Amino acid sequence: MKTIKSILTLAVCAGVALTSCSEDQKLNTNQEQTVYNKKDLKFSYGNAFESFAKNTKKKHRLQVFQDINETLDGYRIAQVEIYDVAKSPEAIDNVTVIPIPDASSNEYRTGFRFFPNDPRRNGRDNLTYITVSEFSTSANGVASEQIFDDMYAVWENETNCNNVSIDKQDFSLDINGLPSSILSFGDEPLGPFADNNIIGYIPSFLFDAIGASASTLAVTFTFAFTDENGVSTDINGDGKIDTSHTEIWFNDSVNWSNDGLEPGSVDVASVALHEFGHSVGLDHSGTLLATFDNDGQFTGELNYVPTNVMNPAYIEKPKRDLAGDDNAIYCENFSAWPYY
């Protein structure tokens, strides 16, 4: 079993950084360091992690993802969905979905899907998820594991196609190790442990390292199965690339809250519901509109048409109910489950 400290050392020295790590860069117990403290459930930062963030940030984000894919065996990152806060008209042009060249189609909604009884997923006809309990409380104290459970229950129970069971699996960080396909390089990847792996609240510099903006709330990485030649597969012949699993991060520097009603705060449940929509195969939907006064000045008001959980950015308006497009796209993926 790996300790938390050794897992995080791997993440820094051999993982996302994709650079070599000398002995003096590695974490040790005699210096100020970046470790996960189980007692107070917080990250503290030291020179090793700062160096990692600086080195990785120099790379274009697509190059970072492609480099990560070279280290994976049996699957690869196929798409990255970044969820930002929108506060200005310019947010309309933000890139929120990043297909990885040679790993994905251009339309996640129609290009990827879990399928039932996939032998590489142990022949299950359900979907599974895990949550890292130790990483499920934000830096500003919002306990979120129950919220995560509740938001997966929305997708399971509140659509017209609620014929897919989305089940939580038992998981122990101490016993199983960090369930990340990205943060465990330098050794055999410890994840995935489930179809959907909620890593939890992650330090903001890791979002910087993948090229996300300062306004990023969360990110979902979607992985596709590959064959022996590294080509994405469609073994059931449904015309869609076979989804292997997803990995979900929440930005620990955000001012999270239980309701998002305080100005400047972000509703955890709304963001989790959105991210979990990605994890079950939904793309972004809806058009962001900005309101201007008679002088052509932005009034500060942003709205989506139509309003969906899967709108491309968070506009400080909590949204915890599935809308028409959310339901329709979900049913596109799962109406025939478990028969296709």
C-alpha cells in the first residue's frame, strides 16, 4: 500500500508534470513540503509543487494531454470538459470542450458511450462511481460527499429514461490509493476504480497545469478504451467510441457554498450535477446571451437560452433541476439500455 505522501510525490515528480524530477526536488520529511495532512484534510504547498506547476504550465494544454496519453495503457484521455464561471460577454467565446487529437470524435454527445456488459468493465449492466472522502470537503469547509451522492441520484432517478442504475462503490484512500489515471504516473496507475471517479477538491495549480483558466470551477476527463495499437475502440458496433471511465476534479480555490446564494459564491450541487452529466455522456448545450443597455454597455446580466444543467458555463445562478435538453440527451444515450 502506498502512503498519501508517496502518492503525491509521484503526482509531482512523474505524473502530470511530465518532466524529470531530481532527488532534491522530491518531497522529504526534513523540509517544508507539500503533503496531504489527514488530520485537518488540507493541502499545504512547498517548493516541489510550485516547481511542478511552473514547468508544466509552459506546455500547451493539448501537448500536456497528449503526453499523458503516451503513458496510459489500454485507454487514453479522449476529451476534457472545463466548467468556468461566466461574468462577461467575452465568456461566450471560451473553449469549454477540448477533444484530444486522434483520441476522440468531434461530438462527445454522439461520439462516446458506456455500453452495458462491456467485458472490460467486468460485464456490468450498471454504472458505478466512487468518491474520495478525504478530498470531499473544500478548503473553505463545504462538506460535499453527500451532495455528490445526491446529484448522481438526480441523473439516476429524474429523467424519462431512468433505467440505468448508478451505484456508489466502497472506496478507501488508505487501502486503495489515489484513484486517478492522471496523478499516479511514475508507477502503475492506481485508477480507475469505477466508471466515474470523483477525485474531489484539487489544488488550483493543477488546473493551471492543464491550461484551465483562473475562473475554472471543475473539469471532467473522459477516457476511451483503446486496442493494442492505441486506437479507440467500438467493440459492440454501435457507432460510438467505447467509454472506459471518467475522472472529475473540483477547484479547491473556489468560494464554494451549499446554495450559491451569497454573491461571489458557487453552488457545489449545481456544479456537481453538471460534471456528473459529462460523466454519463452529455455535452454542453444552450447559448449564452449578454444584456446591453441603450448605450451598448454590458449590464452585467447573462442568461442561457434554453436554460439547462449542461449550459457551458456557470453564471452564478444555481441550477439543480434537469431541463428538457438534459433529459433528451441523456435518453439518447440510455433509452435502449441494457439492450444495445
